[in-house]
Amino acid sequence: MKTKFKIIISISVVIILGLIIYFVFLASQNKKSDFISRELERLSIKADNYGEKSFDFLDNYDPIILSQLCSDAGYDYQPYLGKKMDFVSYKTDSFYVFGEDKHPLKIGIFSYENKIVCVYFLADLEKDANPLSPAVFPVNHPSITKN
């Protein structure tokens, strides 16, 4: 009887530790930070709670284009050039209207030390097989419909 009790206790401890590790893992995922949530709320943009971080995103875009894009949306990107910024994107229900076509968008956010550097829309390549070029748009672009 004591052996059965020890086995049950051991299995219970393993299950409880597994659940704790799982919940810690979920909490450590790319969940929206409060400062990001506040900025998206200010911009009236609804986005998923979990995003995708990218550490090499800046390597794929011309800083002059990003600077202009951010400037068009009212952000001053210049002071942060050359600094190690964080980039995260979130899925949205927003889209870019071009004629009769609707192109799904994600929201991209640059931050530095928990400060918003720039927020803009980018093509959701998972949903849009034929995105517009350059596929990045200021958050205040008139052809964007926010849902």
C-alpha cells in the first residue's frame, strides 16, 4: 500500500510540475506588453494578443523607407537608428483597400526600452498571396480599414 501511495504522489508531483512549466512557458511567449496595448488602443487598432518577434527584421528593410514610413505616421524614428530595437508583429483584421481588392495586414511595432518607436501596417503574407509592393503602410494611410 505504501508503494502505491508513493507512486501516486510521484506521478502527481510530475504532473503538477509539468503544468507549472507549461504555464510559465505560455506566460513567456510574445504577449503584448502594456505599453504596446496602450499604443494600439490609442490608434484604434485591434490585434491578437500574441505576436511574432523578429530579431533580423531591420536587415530586410531600407532604413530610409522605414524612417519615412514612421515619419508619415507621426513617429520620430531617426533617434533610434543604430540602436538595438525590438520588433514584433501582430495579426489584425485590418486590410488595405486597393480598387476592389482587400489586402490583409499585420501590425508591426518597433520599440526601444519599452518605448514605442514606430507602429505601421505590413502585408500579412500568410493571408495575402499577392501583396502590394512595398507592402508597408503608415497606420494613418487613408486606404486602410481598421476592424
